[in-house]
Amino acid sequence: MNNHRVIAVCGKGGVGKTAFTTLLTKVMIEDPQAGKLLLVDADPALGLHYALGRKEIKTIGTVRDEILRVAEEGDRQAQEELADKVDYLTARVLDEG
């Protein structure tokens, strides 16, 4: 049996979701029994990213925008090159640390 947990933090704007999630993350990182963490920030403001001290920002939205741009404006070669690197681009937005 796995030992996975899902914690969703939601609420109205300005109630402290980012602050709570940041503190919870820092506590869990220090707990050796916490295991691996996956944080998903659906807020376009990227507040959690900054609160956790991450420097470089790449988002799945930027990858989506590039895919759409090349699909609409790129020539056949550009589209084929993009298709070859979609997995790479997607992996680049995952910020592991």
C-alpha cells in the first residue's frame, strides 16, 4: 500500500494560501519521513514560486504559448523540431529542488 497524501489549499484571494503553503512546505522538507513533495501552483501570479525562493521561472503556460505560436506561424521544419522537443520543454518547467 502506498503512503501518498494529497493536500489542496484553496480559498478566497488574500487569505494566506501562499504563506500557509510555503510554511507547510518548509516544515515537510525538514521532516525525513515526509518523502518527496510535488507542489502545483495554479496561481498565474507565481507567488508560491517566489515565496519558496526559486529564481528561474518557466511555466507550462510559456511552453503552451510556444507550441501555439509555432503551430500557427512556423513552417513545417519548425513544427517538426518543436514536436521533437515538446517532452524536453515540458520537463524544463518542472522545478526540482
